[in-house]
Amino acid sequence: MDFHDRVALITGGSSGIGLAVARLLAARGAHVWLVARDVARLQVALSELQAAGAPTQQHGIIACDVADPEQAAAAVQQVTAAVGLPDIIVNSAGIVLPGYVEKLDLTAFRRQIEVNYLGAVHVIQAALSGLIRRGSGHIVNVCSAAGFIGMFGYAAYAGSKFALRGYSDVLRAELKPAGVHVAIVFPPDTDTPQLAYDKQTRPVEIDRIIGKWVKVQTPEAVARAILEGMERKRYIITPGLDTTLFYWLIGALGPLQYPIMDYLVARARRGRA
Ligand SMILES: NC(=O)c1ccc[n+]([C@@H]2O[C@H](COP(=O)([O-])OP(=O)(O)OC[C@H]3O[C@@H](n4cnc5c(N)ncnc54)[C@H](OP(=O)(O)O)[C@@H]3O)[C@@H](O)[C@H]2O)c1
């Protein structure tokens, strides 16, 4: 896939995985539009892209809360009016609120659904009729391993990421005949501000299990895997060999994953990873 001169809209593009994808796409000649809430962080990211890019590249920023359907639709319209309907939409905006299920309040469930799941839906639905009419486009939804395994301590986050997975599966099938490609990414723990917050707040059991089994990746490595996956027109993108093996293992284990999770949690409770 040639990214040169393509228009890319990246939610969560001011930080972490979204920003790393933005840098790579900009370096490959795309016009990159970053969407997030904090204008100051967006401006820092934009200055960096502009300083590194060619004068012909038209990057931009849009302050928007993707949880609000009107703001999300306005963001798509703004990009379209400025540089054209996006060729690439990367939904990386996300939050994580871990905790024991009995300690999670309903706001945590609602907010993660609104940002992690509906945030992607709002942006995609706003662009969808245009993408189908044009007969091209690439949508990348950044999910999580918590979107294919029910990880202890992530009841509310998992709900939002499983929802994103279900929606993306259907989207893939329905948009394929129209020439619009869909991808879903399952990053492992990635060294970003979100992970720093996650580590401070997640239950000790899952922290011990993840600490033992999961190798933290850089956002740059995850972004490279995303671009490679897009170039190969993959639907499932699992950055790193560990993540790929883990994804296939969970699928192969089927219902056996549950007693294994119980065993790992029991060990972690005894203070062992
Ligand atoms: N880091 C990991 O270990 C990891 C692992 C698996 C999956 N993921 C997923 O990867 C994605 C990116 O995470 P990250 O680690 O790169 O996080 P990050 O560094 O914290 O970046 C999150 C981005 O999302 C934006 N954002 C958050 N809420 C938003 C909202 N309501 N509307 C618009 N933008 C919003 C943030 O900007 P503002 O706050 O300014 O809005 C920021 O740009 C998320 O979907 C996350 O769930 C991360």
C-alpha cells in the first residue's frame, strides 16, 4: 500500500500508539490529521510532524471528544473539507479503568464503552457512506488483548474492547465487497501514558501475571506492525511474535482458557507470578 498523498485521520493521535502511527504515516508522505481532546498536546504533536515533513504535506489537528457523536462527525467533516475524505482512519483513542469488578462504578463501564467502542463507531459511521461511495479506504481499530481474553481486573475495559471486536468483525465482512478494508489491532502492553496509569491501578493478581508473561513493547514497534499489517491487508494485526502466539493459543485453548486463568490467578494471590 502506498501511503504517499493519502489522507489519514488518527484518533488518539496526540499520544502513544496513535502518535507513533502518525509519525510513520507522515514519514511515508501521508497528510495526517490528529484527533484528541487536549489542544496543547495536539499542537506539540502537529509541530513535530510539520517540522519533519515536506512542505506539500497538509497535516492538521482537531480537538474533539470522540465519545460525542456530533463532535466525531464534525471532525470527519472538517478533515474532508480541508484535504478530502480520509483514505485511512485509525481509531486509537482509548482509556483504561481497571479494578476489581465490585469496585468499578457504573461511570467506568459507561465511559469506556463511550470512548473505546462508541468513539470508533462515531468516527466510522460519519465517514462510512463516503467511503462506500468512493469504493476505497482503510479502517484500523486499535483493540487490546482484553478484546479476546477476559482478563482478571478489566471487566469494564474488556466489555468495551470485546464490543469493538464484534463491531469490527461485522464491519470487515460488510465493507469488503465495497472495497473498504478493515483491520483490528491487538497490542500487548505498550509503553505509553495509558500503560503507566494502568499499572498503577490494576489489581495485583493481573499485574503479577502480566509482569511474568507479557513483554512490554514500544509504541514505535506497535506502529510498525500496524503499517505492515495494513500493507499486507491483514484483518488481525498482532504486534510481535509473543502477541501472535498468545492470540492463537487463546483461540486453540477454547474453554480450557478459563481453568488456566483461575490457576494463574490463584498462584498470583499466593504471591507467585
Ligand atoms: N498502552 C497499552 O499497553 C495498550 C495495550 C492494548 C491496547 N491499547 C489501546 O491502544 C489505544 C491507544 O492507547 P495508548 O496506550 O496509545 O494511550 P495514550 O498514550 O494514553 O493515548 C490515548 C490517546 O487517546 C486520546 N483520547 C482519550 N480519550 C479520548 C476521547 N474521549 N476523545 C478523543 N481522544 C481521546 C488521548 O488524548 P486526550 O486525552 O487529549 O483526548 C490520547 O491522544 C487505546 O485504544 C488503548 O486501549 C493500549
